Amino acid sequence: MCGEAEHPNRRVPSHACRDAQGWLWVYSVPDVEPDSGPYEIPCADQKGYLTVRERIEMPGPLDAVAENALDVPHTAFVHAGLFRKNKDRRPIEVIVRTSRDRVEAEFVGEERPKGLVGRFLAPKGGEVFHWDRFILPCIAQVEYRLGERSHIITTAALTPRTPTVTDLFATVAVKAPIPNTILRTVVKPSAMHIVRQDVEILQRQTEQVRRFGGEEFVSTEIDVLGLRIRKLLREAATGHLREADEERRIKMLV
Ligand SMILES: [Fe+2]
């Protein structure tokens, strides 16, 4: 321990850290001072918003967990009754926008979900605005605006722990025409109920992938984000991010 402070054997790699918005962020590349800060979580701890944070261990690789968090069609059966039911499905337009570091799906013409969550957030109904986003390197975000007064934005930072386990660090920011004390008693239990259903379906998917000896997914047009997420992750891994912005529109039953 004495002398030779600069000797390489005495030195471990250092990772830049930042304490921000209730989380400790660690820059994954050692011995590099990043030239920008971590992702800024929208609405967290802002006036008028109830903010809830939770770390959840999710089965599956990062891309599967991100797709699960952002996939709309699965809600009708994995979360039947909470958001929407199969029998209530109607066609809406989805605008998928891809840019260098992100992909976003905007859902146009969606009705207020008839399930419990929709009734709770917007008792009087109203226009629904809904976006799902994946932002490199690891942010999955779901944003809903219901009517004039309700806004819920869930931002999940994903960290791969093993090839089949991903840590999900969720920040839920909610504004609704309900006192925060009541909102608090409802938001966390309902979010955790939804998460348990997602954990179960991801666990089953992980088991099936293991059983068949590897992934061999088939996507359809309504899997609006999954392929893009995998492509963005591949591009980021090889350092070749595309410059071109793209927009496409499809119809989907939700
Ligand atoms: Fe889900």
C-alpha cells in the first residue's frame, strides 16, 4: 500500500456515476468521462405529479423486456380487463417514427380504455393521446394523456444483468384529478399487478426460448416496435447509428 500510487496493479477501473432523479446512474464504459448527463426522466418530481419508483427483476433479455413494456396488442390478453378487452377492439392508426437513437409509436384515435385503469384516470372520458418509445441505450417509456387533466408517464431504465435477467428501474409520474394521497394507494398496487402479469408472460417466453434452444421470433406488422428495438440495439453495439428519420403508418386493432 505504500509508494507507487500509479502502479497499474493498484488500480481498478473507475466508472463515472451520477445521482439524479432518485436513481444512481453508472456509465458502463470504464475510465471515460461521459460528455453528457444521464437520460432526464420527464415529469418526475414535478409539481402536480405523484412520482413512484420501483426496481423490478424481469425474466428475459433487455430487448424482450423492452418490447414487452411497449407492446400494445398483448394488453388485451395478458392484462385482460385492466386496459382493454378482446371483444372491445376497434381499428386505430399507429404512426411509427424512427430516428437515430429512438423509435416511437403514436396511437391516434384510441378511445379511453374501458378497463379499471382508464376509468380511474379519466372518470369523464375524453380524448386519449398515447405514445410508446424506446430510446437508446435502454429507456422504455409509455406516455398517456387522458382528457385535459390526466397524464401518466412511465419511464423504465433497463440494465441487463444476465442474458436472461434484466433489471427494470421504473419511474411512474402521474397527474390526475384525484388527491395524491388517494392516487398513491392505487398507483403502486395496480402497477405491481400489471408487472406480475408481465413477469409471468416473460417467464414463459424465456422458458420456451430455452426449450427450443434459441430465439426464432416471427413478427407481424402490428409488432410495431420489437424489430426496431433490436435493430437500434444492434446498431448501437456496432457503433453504426443510422442518420435517416423514417415514418410509417399502419392500422391496428386495439
Ligand atoms: Fe404488459
